[in-house]
Amino acid sequence: MKIFEVLVLLISLFLILRTRFGKSMTRSTMISMTLLTVISVALHLTINGYRWQMIPAYALTLFGIFRMLRQGGRAGLSFVRTKQRPVKRAILSSLLAVFIIIAIALPTLLPVFGFDQPTGPHAVGTVEYAMVDPNRKETYTDDPNDQREVLVQIWYPADIAKPLPDKAPYVKNVPVIAAEVKTKLQIPKFLFQYLELVKTNSYPNAAVASQQQSYPLILFSHGLPGARFSNTFQFEELASQGFIVASIEHTYNALATVLPDGKFVTIASLPGMTDIDAWDGLISDIWVQDSTFVLDELEKLNDKDSNNLFSGKIDMNHVGMFGHSFGGANAAQVLYTDPRVKAAINMDGTMFGNTHKAEGTGKPFMLMDTKPFVMETDPVVPTDSQLQEMSMTRKQFDRMSVQLPMRMKHALGSGAYELTLQRTRHMSFSDYYFWSPALPIMEKMPLSPRRAHKVINAYTVAFFQKHLQGLDTPLLDAEQSTDFPEAALKRY
């Protein structure tokens, strides 16, 4: 919770407990407490902003003031308090206790969270672009005139010598997304409204830092479903360290997309879990082409930016890519297929896609995972009846148990890295666990999300510093780091 949210709750609890167990307050004390309460609520609404999760806290505050004034009035008129019956008193106390628990739980479980301050020498700027590919039709719609369109959000080193605007929101168009999610998924839209108050450490449309002539470029692909902002913790850290990071929102495969014309797009139907050919095609035929197209557009932006923001600022000779889950598979495929991409990280993603080589990628590649990759030589073979229960054919099983692991083994060829982050889960490689402290508890994740992010950022930055900036990075030379005992690094 934010500091003024905590303050409002503490004042309301103090008033209730004080009027329940303490003596009547003096007139001056009541005036002081009333002023303190009004100021605290005003600061909370002004700085933190109103949100429905705080409604029980607001009610508790009003109730506490009412009890204080009522008790003071009785004391001044020498009224004698009427004793309540024990049963009635117990019921009212229990109801009040439940209400207090709700008042504390709601803003705690749905917090207006914040991101750790980036550690690099640069401030961070951000900007968004809608990119329409004139050479590709949108296969997810029936409109023959609909061209493939993706949203791209860029984070970059910003010029701290110039005045900077307000910080950028974490999620844009929250009311539209919430309304559409309610319509399509029957999820109450008020559940998402608190995300509108979450701010980042980035400044919209700030000037690109002038310390260097240009900065290496890193592309990002989100998970399935995901969003272009889903790894803000990494984007801001990389940008502060001198990288331009372009996150691609793969339209119709993202959680929710609001296009510039106001059109809302949510996730389309997906292949069956065992349809490896379809998953391979989704990566190679759509996601890889999205990535290649975005690289083409960024080259044009570097040649001439109409806003004069990135002209000559993008180092297209030093390009990397990373992604989470399905996006990690995409990053590996783009590393295979696009010569402009020099290094890539796959964060806990299966190796889908149509391009795989027995000799590996031939370029710097890192796999980040939650448990070490092990190629089983003799996988347990299910019976025909067991396959039928799993709705899987023998061919599908063979591909999933043999071919997919073999693809990973090939990618982890000579010179590749594997970073195993212990005591984490699949979604540790994203912002997901920030959305509610209940999420890591439900998934029994021992390592705190912020600690996991610190480790992930350290190795991500080190990897790209070495292979895109040409810097010496001792962190990649040791199997175990004293600074990050949760991580185990293996070099193939």
C-alpha cells in the first residue's frame, strides 16, 4: 500500500480503538485529530488517487470521527453511557473486526504497486508506436483490407539534463480494457481500475540521452497471452544501462490491445495444446514476421524520425532480443533467422518454431529457467489407453517428449548459457506477481518477486553488455555468484 493509504487506515484504527477502550478526548485533541484525518485523506486522494479498494477504509475513518465526536459530546453533557448486552456487544465487535479486516485486505491484495528505481546512469524515457505492415494481411479477421498492425512501446536512455514531464502510467486505456474484459469475459471492470494509478519510472517522450551517438537495440516478445508492458521491470533497467528496448505487442495474441483508432482487440482462439505444428506455425508465420517487420520499421525510424527523437540514435549493428515463455521461443527463432540479431535470451520458453539447427544458433544464446534443462534419454512411454485419456496421439507424444527437448539441446550448443533461478516460478520472469501479493503465495513461490527481478536484471544486463556493448562482465564467468546465490550459471 502507498504511504497515505497506510496513514488513513492507521488513523481510522486509532480513532476506533481510542474511543472503544480509552477515555474521552479533550476538545483540542478532537479538533487536532479531525484536522489530521482531513489532511491525510486529502493527501491520499491528491497524491495516491481515489480507488474503490479504499472505500471500507474511508467508511472506517468516518465511523471513527463519528464515534470520537459522539463520545466527546456525551462527556460534555455528562451523559451516562448505556451498557450494551454482552451478546449484542460481541456481535457488533465481531462485525467491526470483519470490516476492519476487509478494509486492510482490499488495498493490500490489489495494491497500487511501484517499480524499483533503475540502477543505471541514465533516466528512462518511453514512447509508443502503431506499426502497420502493408505487405501482410491480418489473418485473424475476415476483412480483406485489414493489414497486420502491431503496437510497439520503446524504453530508452533519456537526457537528464533537460526538464522531464510526469512519469508514464504502467497501463494505458485501463477504462476501455476493463469495459471490454467485462463484456467478453464477464469479469467486473472495477477489479482492474487500480492499475490506472500505477506509475512507472519512465518519462513519456523525453529526449534521448546525448551521452552517446547511438545505443544498442533490444527487441522483446511477451508471453501468450501477455502485453507490451508485462516486463517493465526489465525494460527500465536495460534502458537505464544504455539500451533502447522495443517491446512488441503481438495483436490478437496479447491479453488486450487498444489500437490508435480505438478498436479493442483481445486474444484470438489458439491451437490445441498438443498441436506442435500449429504452435510452430504461429511463431514462424506470425511472431517472427512481426519481429522482422518491427526491425525494418526501426531502421527507417533511425534513418529519419519525424519527431526527431530516434534519428541516428539506434545502433542497428548491435541488436539483441529476449522474450518470456512463448515470446522466448520467438526470440530464439529470430536469432536463428534474422542476421541483424546478434544475441538472444529465452526466459523459460519452449522451443517452438520451424527453424532449428543441430549445431545451435551460432550466436550468443541464454536460456533462463526455473529448473535445469535435462534431456531424458529414455522418457516414460504411456500406453495407448493413457494416450487416449490425454487426448494425444502417439506421434504427438513423440514430438513433445523427444523433438521439443532435442530442439532445446541443439539451441544450448557450444558457447550457450543456461541460468537456473532457484525458488521461482514461470511468471517470476514478468511483472505478474506485482499485481497482487496473493499471487506468489498461491503459487508457493519462496523467492520474493523483487529479489527474483534483481537477479534476472543483473544477468540480463550482463549478457547484453557483453554481447552488444562489448564490455567485460565477470558475472558471466562464474557458475555461482556470491551476490546472487539463488542463480546457477552453466556454460555449454
